[in-house]
Amino acid sequence: MVCPSGCDPGVRHLLQFIIILAAWKAGSGQIHYSLPEEAKHGTFVGRIAQDLGLELAELVPRLFRVAAKGRWDLLEVNLQNGILFVNSRIDREELCGRSAECSIHLEVIVDRPLQVFHVEVEVKDINDNPPVFPATQKNLFIAESRLLDSRFPLEGASDADIGENALLTYRLSPNEYFSLDVPTKDEQVKPLGLVLRKPLDREEAPELHLFLMATDGGKPELTGTVQLLITVLDANDNAPVFDRTLYKVKLPENVPNGTLVIKLNASDLDEGLNGDIIYSFSSDVSPDIKSKFHIDPVSGEITVIGLIDFEESKAHKIRVEAIDKGFPPLAGHCTVLVEVVDANDNAPQLTITSLSLPISENAPPGTVITLISVFDLDFGANAQVTCSLTPPVPFKLVSTFKNHYSLVLDSALDRENVSAYELVVTARDGGSPSLWATASVSVEVADVNDNAPAFPQPEYTVFVKENNPPGCHMDAQENARVSYSLVERRVGERALSSYVSVHAESGKVYALQPLDHEELELLQFQVSARDAGVPPLGSNVTLQVFVLDENDNSPALLAPRGGSGVGLVNELVSRSVGAGHVVAKVRAVDADSGYNAWLSYELQPTAGGSRDLFRVGLYTGEISTTRALEEADASRQHLLVLVKDHGEPALTATATVLVSLVESGQAAKASSRAFEGGVAQEAALMDVNVYLIVAICAVSSLLVLTLLLYTALRCSAPPTESACGPGKPRLVCSSAVGSWSYSQQRKQRVCSGEGPPKTDLIAFSPSLPQGPTSADNVSHNNLCST
């Protein structure tokens, strides 16, 4: 279809849509072929390329390929001519079984553009399978006494084909005795059958040979044949008879498999098959009998095939029947009673029931401690048991009833000599050989309450890290017979029980809340232990808990003298200064101790500052120039100083330093004002420091005297008060060797529990200014607080 160049654009779009729709329908359609099964290799199926609307020349470039579900090698496509042909043998019965419909589904795929086509190849059935009977010969045994019109079922033939090819008809070879009964379509469930039309006479015809033929409805017809061999049986009018109706046998238990129990004998007056006898257990015999005994169907011998256990069953009653091979078969019956003889194969069993354990050392003789019962599964002398006690101990066994004993105290006990006894009770039966069993009895001797609880040492020292989780285990004293409690005292403004608790049974001490090293360094208290005796006895032990420092405080920045906020320093610097000039100093302290309070300083890169123009002292915090200032340097420098401690993990703080570069005249005026303010502050600071030094010396002397008195009291008498509190003054310093906090010699304060701890004393060490050359002279002072 061609559109003229002058056609309407809407018409052109409509034509394009119709072409696309037609192509889509062609790509999504399905082609149907059919071929008979068993077609030879190369058999033409269809021109698949032409039917799909594909050109032969484009099959290879467009990667023409065929995918089949299941057996992919049955069909193939010749890419030269586009013909679909048979590639290998196609057996409909193997491919689809007896399904009414059988098809091979192909999926044809081409690329550029991608298209998928569905092709269905129907496989048609041919009559290639003849009717088949289950066997080539069928044996029938019919008694000569059978009545006329008796029906004998036969199994028909089967045909693997379908439809007309599987419709079967049957014919019986001509004879005068039987006719064939073929069920109609309405009686498909009813099998084939032979119907007796003339009475049988074994003396005239002992055997009959007939042929049954099945023919299917295919073209050409196929047939199958089975030979019917009919044996005429003599009339069976005598049943087998046993010598006796009841047989009694004694059998020891635990005999090996294959042991003969008895050989039965039955006779039949008939001849031939009517006189041949088959022995078997009666149908009502229990599975347990069948699992223990076996009867030979020909000889009538009964043998053992399972475990014969006297304790499980003392006798077995076996019903046996003898059936002849006549038709109908006749049977005779008898009973075999097997009595199991006991063997000594079970050791005695001991059961111990504890009554009074542990036993007090002051218990009188004759006290019953445990009850012992003995049981033996055997019978007679094999079940008669005697008991004995070892080793020689102050106990004895007393028989209270048959196979029941009591373990009683025979003499006085002394826990200080023997605190526990390990007894062995032996039970021995009267079998031959004798069997025995033993049981152990542990008898603990309980002490009377004549000793008070005693701790291994009068005082315990425990180190606990601060910020511990609530419920943290601090100390334990294992003694299941002692109850523990705190000796309540006050620690500052709070009760001791708000800090710690003690488990009443185990003696384990737990922290009830996180402890803070900066608030409380030593917690001293007493734990009381009391026993459960009458009267109860008790004692006390002192526990000292030292709270260890953790790095839980970040460095704290100190405000500069200039009045700027904490963490912000403003400085004016003349452009005429040279390398190494100190322009500012960052001060910081840390509330922790030791390495956790050792501070270092680092200069961090910023957008408004030059890292090659300034440097900071690693431990002093002094910011100085690295070279002479130049006109090209920015007039305002923004520096960021990172203050970091040496704890694990390290904590940090950040200070901002704003440095303004000015001319020499402006710097001199600012320096003069700063110097005047600094001199006034230094003079006041020197006056204060003199008094503070005197006060520190006085307080230190008083504290040393107090510690000496406290130590003397502790050595002469047990402690009566709880020691607590932050008794270790902390010194926080910023100096030329860095900033750190360290602990001085521990100075304990004895807390009476009344009132809060004394206020800490803050002191500044004196330092004289070195001249007005720098606006930061006062920054070299050392700041220490305790």
C-alpha cells in the first residue's frame, strides 16, 4: 500500500498503524501441523518459514532457531529451504502415553527485530501396538464337582494405542465345556470370564487346552493370544488330621535363633494334591508370635527366630493349621503350648529414697537415713536377693520387709573427724552364676551451730571503673549457709544503700548506680554476715571500693582574658613581626586524671586561614608565626585548634582563633591597652596567690595530721564509720610541658555521714609578666586547681 506524497498526514499515520498491527498479529499467531507417529527421518512436516511469513534469505541473519518443550531433537528445520522435518523416531505412546491428544509445542525465535512464533505439531496414532495379555499362558484349576454356569474370571488384554486402534474383541477356541462371557460397554468393570456349559469329568478329560484371542479395531487388525490350561481336580472330601490336638513344649529363655521347638505331623486320606499338606500359623495368631517363631510349610517344624524372654512372657500359645491343596482346600488344627523356662539373666535393681540427708552429728543411733528397695525380674531362686554394706562405717542395713531395707545410724557421729561418708550398697541374687548390682549413697554430716561465720580476711579492697552499669557485680563471698546484709551508713547526703547492695544468700555486692570518679573516689563500708543457727552468730567485714578513672570528660576550653566567649580568641598582630612570634594561646583543662587529662593541641585546616603561616605548640597551645608576614597575606586569618586528650578513646574540643593583621601603629595602641589591663590583673593575681599558698600549706598540714590520727584509730580498733568521698585532690595544670591532670598522694577524709564534703580549694601559682612586647604575656601563667 503506497500513500501519495500529497496525502493527508492523518491518513499516513493510520496506514502505519495498520501495518504495525498486521505485523504484530503475524508474530503472535500459532501454526498447526500434524504427522503420524513412527514417521521416518526426514519426513516432511511443513514449510514453516513460508507459513510464518519469513524470507529464506533472512533465516540465518536473523538467527532463526527452534526450541521445543521436552524432547527438542524430534523435529528440525532446514535453514536452506525453511522446511520442518522429522529428525528422530516419534513414538506417540512414549511421548504422551494414553492421552487422547498428543502434540509437540515448538517455539520459533528470530532476532532483528525479536519475534516469537508458536507452532503446534500434532502426533497422530497409528495401529502399531498389538493387544497384549499379561502372560502367554493362564493356568486354571477347576474341580470336577463345580456346577454348571459357574463363571471363572479372566484378565483381558491391553493395547497401548488409543481410539479405534484400542477397541478389542475376544474369541475362544471351539470346545464343548466352556463358553466366553464378554461384558458389554455398560459392564466395563466386569472382567472377562469362562462359563461352564458341560459337567467336567476328570477321568475322561483331566486337562483342557483352550486359546483366547484378542483383536483390535485398527487397519490392519492386530491380534494377541493367550493359552488357557485347565486342570480338572479331583473332589477333596478328607481334611488333614494332627496326631494330637494339644502339644506341650518347655523352652529355655534366650535360646539362639534357629532352635527347633517341635516338629508337627498331620495326615490326609486323599491322594494327589488333595493329600498334599501345607503347615501355617492360624490367621488369628498375634504378630508377637510370628516375630518369635517360624513354621516350615512343608515339614511342619517350628523354630525360634526372635528373642524368647521369660520376663516378657512366661508361655506362648500357638495355633497351627494344616491345609491340603484340594479345591476347595480343607484344613485341620492343633495348639502348641510353649512354656518358657527362666534363666538368671537379670541383675538386681536398687532404688534408694533419701529421708534425712544431711544428718546432724548429734543424731542418736537408730536414726533412719535412707530407704532401700531391691527388685529382680527373674523368678524363683534367681529372684532371691541379699544386701550388704561396705566399707565398715557407723551405719547398718535393717530389713523391714521382703526386699526392703533401711539404712540406720549404728553409732555416734563426729563431724570434726569425718564430715561425709561414701557408702556402697551391694545386692546379690541367688542364681547360678550369681548376678549383683551396686548403688552409692553419700551421707553428709551436718555441723551444729557452735562457730560464728568468719571471713577469710577482715578487709577487702575492690577496684571498680567509673560509669559502671547499674547492677555491676563488685565482690562475692560464697557461703550458702550465711545471710549477708549492709551495715547502713550515710555517704555525704545520701544513704549507703543507694550506692550498693549485697545479695542476702551469695554475699555478692552489686553497684546500684554508675559511680563517678570525679565525684566519689573511695567508698568504704561494712558487710554483716549471720548464720541461721539458734542463736544466730555473725561478724562484719570492711570493703573498700576504689573508683577508677575513665576518660568520660572532654577537654574544657578556658575563656581568654580579652573577654571573648569560651572557645573563641581574637588577636591583633602587626605585620612587622618575624618568624616565631607568639600571637595567641589556647587554654584548656580536663576533669579526668592521668593520661585521660594529658592534653595536646593540633592546628586544623580551615577555609579562612593559612596553615603554612602559623603553628601551634603540641603541649603549650601557643600559636606562633612560622615566617615573616607579607603584604600578600590576608588581613584576617581564621584558625581552628583541636584540643585532644590521651584517653582511650580520645575526646576532643575545638577552639577558634581569629587573627587580624594590622599595621605597626594600630598594633602598638592595642598592645598598650592590653598591657595596662594585664598589669592590673597580674598585680591582683599575685596578691591572691600569696594568700592562697599560705592557705594551702596550712590545710595540707592539718590534713596530714588528720590522716595520722585516722590511721592510728584504724589499727587499734575495727572501723566504725564509712570512709568515702573524693578524698584525692586533683591538680589540673597547663604549663610548658603540656596540660594534664594527675593525682597527688591520696589524702582520705573520714566521713561521719553528716553534711556534704568540704568545698575544693582553687589556687593559682604566681607568674610575673616578662615585658610589654607581646599582648599575650599573661598567657604564660600556670593554672592549677585542686
